[in-house]
Amino acid sequence: MRAIICVFVFIAVVSLGLSRDITRAFTKPSNQSAAVARSSAPRTALPQPKQDTSSYRTVKIEAGRGGHYFIDARVDGRNIDFVVDTGASKMVLRESSAAKLGIFPRPSEYTGRSSTANGVAKYAPVKLNRVEINGITVYDVEASVMSDSALDVNLLGMTFLSRVKFSQSNGRLVLEQ
């Protein structure tokens, strides 16, 4: 009888501890922890439309110039500007942005070919450890590096987007994780 009581007490203590962890996992943290720090360096990229974080893992982005969605993402700890492109199969970085991340592909690493608005361009496949957008985080993201002359902006393509839920309506893009 004593052993049975000990087992029930043990189960109750473990359940109490797990319930706190489960509650913590499903409660909304403050917006401070979900915010992405912006670089204080002057920017030459396109102006950023308002990015609104309404909950821990939901990000709403208003359409910018020409109906495009511009996003300031944190890639491997650095802020990089992107335009959302559902037609891009991968995330694509310009060489200048890749250099900010410490990525310097050798000429022999440009093994892929892609059709762009400027014609066929070579790219170097890379893997990004972590891509964050206001609390939404995706790890081990396949990407490509293209020369600055082949690409005007960095593209947030399907290797990121396919790993989150996204929808677009009335000039607003919603990302959820």
C-alpha cells in the first residue's frame, strides 16, 4: 500500500512540473522578446513598410511600393533586407549581402544556373543556419548566392516560405509558425 501511495505522489509531482512547462510553451510572451533589433547603420535598401507583430508567431507585413512585400530578416545574427518572392524556389542572397554574413563563395562554387530577369545567371548553393522574422525562426535554410549584377534585391523564396504558413489578402502578407 505504501508503494502505491509513493507512485501516486511521484506522478502528481511530475505532472505538476510538466503542466508549468506546457503552460509556458503555449502562453504569449511580451512583444519585446519577439521584436527584431534593427541595425543603426544607414541603409541604402528600399524603404521598409510597417511590420506588425500581433502575437508570438504571427507576423503581418503591409505591402510596400508596387505591391511588393519587403522584410527585414535576421540571418545568422545579421539584419538583411529581402523582398518576398513565392516564384523563387530558394532564398537568394546578393554577393554583397552574403559578404555581410561572412559567406564568400569561390568562383568554382558557382555551380548552379538560374533564369533571371537579366538572363541566365550562375549561383553558389549555401546553407543558412538561422533565418528569423519577428519571432518566426527557420533553421538550416537552403539558399543561393548570386552576383550583385544578376540580382537587384535579396529574395525570400520558398526554402523559407514552405516551412511557415503564409497567406496574402488585401495588401497584407501574414506569416505564421
